[in-house]
Amino acid sequence: DKVQVTCVDPWDKTTDIVSFLENELSRSDAAVKFVAVHEPVIPVTERCWHLFRDQPEKRKKLLEVIARNKAIVLCAHLHRYSVVRRETQYGPVVQIMVVSVVQDSNYLVPQKVITEYGSSLAEAVPEWQPETMEQRKQMLADESKFITYYKQTDLPGYAVIKINSRTGNVKLEYYAAYGKKPYDKISISEILRK
């Protein structure tokens, strides 16, 4: 009902992901569009892993396609829960990452919630690839110029996305572990409009 989810495999070398997404998203009349991809398109942890991180022009085009089509990115890979908004000259890109690997069903409140985006993300985990620390700090500092909303924690669980395709409103509810009450509620529509 006017909702489109376009899934892409970030490791498929036979498909030009950017062209595929541009075609799929631009010809759609869906009121709400999602791009589901395992690896994030915006780096959100100390590891800085994200799609096309070694191909800046291709990444710039990917962000443009997502932003122009007002698509919301759904991803995983880094075992963190995060919501981030990144500005582009074509509009914002909002990315939602969920960690569904629940090792402790009693872990219902995170020990730490990070809301400051920047080089401090890399500095917080100095033991991970110390030889790339300066490069990752610079990458995060450069990216931070475009980040206008950021929230991240290691809290595992699951997400429910509620969509009103008539109004275009999208709400995220994140549940810790196997919980029945949401730990977090975020209006993705509001973040997109900010």
C-alpha cells in the first residue's frame, strides 16, 4: 500500500547498485520508500565500515539517489542500534541500524547511549585496529560536518516500523531483547523534515 522496500546486496559485483537503486526508486510512486542493505551507507561506529568507503564518488552518487528519492535506509552489520541523519545537497538521508543478536535477554537498558558524532567514536574503542586510528578519526570528523542527528547504543533487540502511507508518517519503535514495551520511539518523519 504505497510502501516500497528495495533490497540490495552490497557484495554483489555483477550489479551496479547505484544505477539499480536510481531506476527502482525514481520510477516508483510509493509514498514511503526504504532501501534495505546489510552494510550501512553512513559510518556509525568506530569501525567506519560503510558502503563504497573506498569509492568516494560512487558513495556521493549513492547518497544523492537515496536523498532525492527520500528513501530511508535500513541496515545492520555492526551489531549496534543507531539512527542517523546526514545532510546532502539533495536533502537528508536517514539510516536505521538494528542489532538483533541477543546474547542476554535481561539486557534491557543500555549502559551507554552515544549522541555525539565525530572522531570520539574511534577514540572510544582504541584497541580496535590502532594502526588505522588517525585515518578513521579523520573520516568521522569529515562526515560529522553533515550529521544533524545521531543516536547509538549496543542494545540488542528488534524494531517495528509503523507506516501511515496516506500521510507518509513513519515511526520507529525499538524493543530491547525480546521485550513487549518499546525501549525507544522515534518519529523518522520528523527527523527527515528537520
